[in-house]
Amino acid sequence: MSAYAIQSDNIVTFEGTSGVTDGFIVVKDGLIREITQRKPLNIPCYTAAGMTVTPGLIDAHTHLVHAGSRENELADKLSGVPYMDILKKGGGILSTVRATRTASIEELKDKARKSLDIMLAHGTTTVEAKSGYGLDIHTELKQLKAAKELNGEHPIDIISTYMGAHAMPPEYKDNRRGYLDLMINEVMPKVTDAAFVDVFCEDGAFYLDETREILQAAKALGFGVKLHADEIEPMGGAELAAELGAVSAEHLLKTSDAGIEALAQAGVSAVLLPATSFYLMTGSFARARDMINAGVNIALATDYNPGSCPTENLQAVMTFAAFGMGLMPIEIIRAMTSGAAKALGLTDRGAIKPGLKADLVIFGTPNIDYIVYHFGLNHVHSVIKDGIFVKGGLHADRYDC
Ligand code: NIG
Ligand code: FE
């Protein structure tokens, strides 16, 4: 069925003053054609009365493809061992690197496919996926290939990011220059399956000057650039993102006033990860309100990864954005739809608007406040990707709404 309508009294469009309307969404050939108060004639109509329709959720920051899990670090973590200390001892990211290097591409895909299924069930229709658990050329390209193949096989769209600068590989521990040269001269020119390059700019990962050098080289090769910035220490990562004209700066827990101003001036999106703040147990959240007030575009994402945030569920992130950052439900949904689309440079999705992709989530709740209010469970009733029901389904009255 190429054309149909969905009727709801609660459609979150992000167009108009309130961004919420009631009426009919007309979908044809995978695209949104019209939002109208008039009943469309001669097409089947699905009723979502008493439910809430939003754009498909966009998870703008994940480490989707990897092997293994790290529950063996939980006791240390709960006893107060800092995240970067676990990495220094060869655990953390490096433990996942060991598992990912020895995994086959099919093993990586099987695990990531399960995560994609969970994401879809919770309302995610587009996901960004970073590499960075190989660090060597073979494994980095293997991760990116896995993501590319899954993009073709799974309903969720996957936008890939090369993140070889996620940790210093053990074999280059005493030769930082050698690893920078490898990424810049050998790996990045061979990366054909990623839109972006990202660097973990942090004391214990990559310093400011190293980050600048890697990302300048990435830009010269035509990649958009992103930074894991000011996550643990205030490094001036946000200021560097502004200097480089990055598409986004991500984490930003420790960003200064000057850093926020720099993001606003340069039009860099802030990708905020409040579930990671919760999981790191440092009590520190990014200053989302100050960023919004300064005019910075905000995205909220899971940061799904096996160490600092093992969840695929954007509805869990809603809880932490509300109760950790004080954001309102409408701000949260915006940051997971139109705000997240902007943080990925996507102009074909993220709102319910004629001409955009018909990626839609139908929440079984009377309004969006209820999604955030009744926390800890999955409120998704149905998911539509490119116009097709990929989860759930609604009752269709043929040719009548
Ligand atoms: O975004 N901070 C660096 N990278 C990830 C964590 C990766 C891991 O612990 O495996 C993050 O939090
Ligand atoms: Fe991350």
C-alpha cells in the first residue's frame, strides 16, 4: 500500500508554534506528503486515537559495533574506581578492543543486529555508529564494513563514523606519533564507509594538539568532524570543535562558559549523553539549559557502548535528560529528532513535515509528558520506517478515518 493516512489527536511535528497538532498525516511512497485537518479521501486510514505520534527517534551517538561485554568491571566501578583508571590498567576500551579484534565480521554483525532490534523496538529509526574498538587498520575497517552491511539489511538507517582515535593502541603506547601517522596516512584514506571522523579528546586518550591534527586531516579528506569533548576533564574540546567547524561536539560535561559561547557562535551542535553521566557516577551532567539559552542546537543520544553506557534505549535517556538536566519533554523529543538530525547533517528527516521521510513513532501514551513521567518501561506502540510498519501496527478503516 503506497498511500495511507494516520489520524491522531496528538502529532508532534516541530513545525508551528507549539509543535503539536491534531489531524491526519498523509504518507505516500515512503514520504510524508501532507499534515491536514481535513479527512483525506480514497486512501486507507489508520487511527491512533489517544496515542502520540512523533518523528522517528534519531540516536546521534553510539558505539554500536563491538564484541564482548564488561560486566566484570562493574564491581570496581561500584567501588569507586574511576573510568579512566580502568582504561589505564588495560581494561575499559582496551578490553573491548581485544574482544573486537578476535571477532569475525559475522559475530560483530550478530551482536549489533540484536542491539538494532532493541533500538527499533524503543523507537529509534536512525543511528550513528562509531568504530574505535579495533584501532588497527584491519579491525577498524571490519567494524565499518559490519555497519555498512547492517545498514542494508536492517530497517534502521546507520550513519558511520571512523573513530580510530578512541584510545592509544597498546602496540603504539611508546610511539604516539606512529599511531597518528598510521591513522592519517594509512587508515583514513581507505575509509569509504563513514561520513564523519571523531576523536576522544581527553587526558589519557588524545591531547588537544593531536585531536586538531587528526581532524584537520579528516577535513582535508572530505569527512565531517566530531569530538568527544570535555567528558571527564575540561580540556577546551568545545573551543576546538568551534575552531575546526565541527558538525558536533559530544559529551561536554565539563565545558566552560567560553566553550558554550564558542559552540553557539560557530553553529556546532552539542550531542549530550545524560545516561552516560548517570553511569559514570560522577554526579555531573552537561549544562543543557545554558547551552539552549546560548542558542546551541542540542541532540540527546544513548552513547550505547559496553563500558560507560550499556543501553540502546533512548527512552531511558529521556529519564536522565529530564531528571538529571531539567529538560522539558518537548525539548527532549526535539533533541532526539530534529536536533539529532542536525547533529548528523541530515535534512531529510527529524520532523513531521511534507517531503521528509515517513519515519514515525506511535507512542501508546496520551501526550509526550506521559512518556517521560511514567519511566522505566517501553511506551512504543508502533514504528514506521520509510512509510512501512516495522513494529506493531494500527487498525485501518479502509477509505475512512
Ligand atoms: O563515549 N568516552 C569514550 N568512549 C565511550 C566509551 C567507550 C567504552 O567505555 O567502551 C564514551 O563514553
Ligand atoms: Fe561515546
